[in-house]
Amino acid sequence: MNDIRKSAIVTGASRGIGRAIALRLADDGFAIVVNYASNHQQAEELVAQIRKAGGTAEAIRGDVADPEDVARLFDATKKAFGRVDVVVNSAGVMSNAPIKPDTLAIFDKTIAVNLRGSFNVLAQAAQHVESGGRIIAVSTSALGMAFPTYGPYVASKAGVEALVKVLAAELRGRGITVNAVAPGPVATELFFNGKSEEQVEKLKKLPPLERLGQPEDISNVVSFLAGADGAWVNSQVLRANGGFV
């Protein structure tokens, strides 16, 4: 597609925050690759929604924890759109577990998707993003809180934030920014999973704004980082959380 002026890959885009990011960047004029691991129907529905609104989108399956899948994702994007300008790594899992010997499997799975997956996506992005492009990872504001059972999740995201800063340094001279967005509690399926109403209400009251974030609150921040106004923001973690921490 030689008429594509700019394109964006959004991993984990079939639902939640990733879906909102894909929709916003499509509104911003990007041709969108909707990456998904297993939710094929939801990914295709999102592609159809973007196209109906006049945008351009393709759904491409790929497990971010698998380096070969991620390499194919980037190759397929360049084949479809000819270029990669923005990469947003939103794919992730959140499985709460205490730090005990019998929860090691949960820790390993969380690290595989959230941290290893981020490494795979950032590594390919570093090779393929055009000069002047943007690389954005999704972290979490829960890093600032010592919530019991959040160990695997915050450990994985702490690693993501470290990778972002290192990659920004490694891409010196190429005009590519590398940043992270760290949401606070956001009203998504991932957030609500396994939480009681009491837990949800408690988390809702933590930010001074006293509400849960919405996926669009995060996609707006990603849009800023991906656009012209975010060009001077680099190697940063933007905590989009309503004052959560």
C-alpha cells in the first residue's frame, strides 16, 4: 500500500486499553495493525470498526512471548503498509499471586508475556521503526504501591520500564523516542478479573479524582506521545493515573 503515510502496530489490541489505543491512533490517521494472540473475532471486529470509520487496519495474530511470532508481525506489517512509524506494546497479563514457592508458575507466565514479550517487541521495533518514529510500552502505576499478591505483575512491569530507558539510550541519533505509559486502575476486563466489589470500590477511591480510569484516558496519552506534540518527550514514564500515586 504505497499510499500509506504512517502506520502503527498495537499489540494486545483486540480488547481493553489496547483496543482504545488502536481506535485513537486510527482517528489520528495511522494505518493500524491490530495484533492479537487468540481473540481473532474481537480483532476482526475492531478492524471492521476502523474501516467503517474510514480508516485502514489489518489484524495480525502473534504471541508477543514468541520471538518468531513477533518477527513475523513486523514483517507482515511492512508487507501490508510498507513502513512502521509507531509501535505500542499493550499486550499483557495480570495474574495476582503471593510470593510463595507454589506460585512460581504464575510468576513465570507473567514474566514471559509482560517482560519477555516487551523485550521481543522493543527489539523488533528498534530494527524496523522509521527515523522520527515512536516506541511506547504500557507499564503500570501499581509499581508505586506495595499491594499484596501483585508481586509477579509489578516485577514484570518494573523490567519493562527499565527496558524503555535503556532502549531510548541505545537509539541515540536516530530521532526515535521510547517511552512508557503507566496507567492506574482502569475499567477493563483485565482489571475487574478476580476482584470483589469491595476491592474495586477501594481502588476507585485511591486517586484524588475518585474514579476509575477509562481506556480512553490512556489512549489520549498514547496519542500525545505518538504525535507531533510528543516529539520532545523521551525515556520517560508517564503515570496516567488521576493522582493514584
